Amino acid sequence: MAPTEYQNKTDEELAQSVLSDANALVVLIRRYESRLLSYIRRISGSSIEDAEDILQESFMDAYKHIANFDPSLKFSSWIYRIVHNRTISAYRKKKKELGDMSIDADDDAFKRMMAANDDTARLADQNLTAETVKKIMKDMSERDRTVLILAYMEEKTYDEISDILRAPPGTVATWIRRAKQKFQKAAIHLKPGTNNI
């Protein structure tokens, strides 16, 4: 059991304590394991077992390189970058087809994304199903899918996505805008309940 005083520390403070006290790592793992597991499954469509393996390897990578963590930056962006790179690497190595995206039926992140654009606000009323979203996302490029998941499902800022993907914020903004347009265009052509899914 981790010491109680660690519960009130920031992620960045905990990261600085990891090398001197393994309990700090335990607290960080507990804070992040659930959302990182979801992120792995969202971008890769991997099984729970494969996602857990990737997550475990990612935490081991984080522990090995914790001395390189810059506490003036956000720990969440740093750990997401490690997990992202480990996930993409695992699937490229195996040359595996991406699995079925892990998107909850009640997840309305993509409806909000579409409603945010006045030109496509009418699509928010289209009853965009999880199956429709999965179909669109699976057909998108790896980068387009990743930036949409980070921006709308993980609710990361442009600066955080910039840190995770190691790209300038302006480039990230362009990627998100283009990916959003592609998603919206595909959603117009895929009506829920049709044979397109």
C-alpha cells in the first residue's frame, strides 16, 4: 500500500520520487492504468490481454527512463507518448491488422466534435452509432485516427498532443482540422442502420 502522503502529490512530484521510493511508481500506475488501457484499445483495437501487455511494457519503459523526465513538463503527456509509441511499435512489428476500435456505445465525443462545426451541426442529430464511428475510424489513417482520439476522446489540448506526438502545435492543429473534415465527410456517407457498416 502506498503511503497516504503520496495521494496529495502531483504526478510530476511523484515522478521525481520514483527512483528513491517505488511506492511513488505504484501511485502513478494506479492513477493512469485505466485510462491508458482504454487509450491503447482505442488506437489499436487490441484485446484486453494484448493491451495489458503493452501497458506493462510501457510502465517498465517509463521506470527505466524516469531520470530523463523533465518535471517542468506534464507527466501525463510524457507517459502517453511512451504508451503511444509502444502501442504503434507493437502493431507494426507484428504487421497486424488493427482490431475493432474500443469505442463505447454511449461515448458521444465524436458527436460533440461534429456539432462544434456549424457546417455539420445537423450531423449531430444523425444518431451516430458506435458501429458507425468504429467503421469510420478503422478506415482512417493511423495519424488521423490518433489525433481525433487524443483530442476528442482523451480530451488532450493541442500542446499536450504536440508533446505526445512530438510535432509543433500548429502542425497538430492542421492534422486535427483535416482529420475532423475527413471524419465528417465519411459520416455523411455512412448512415446508421444501412448496409455500409
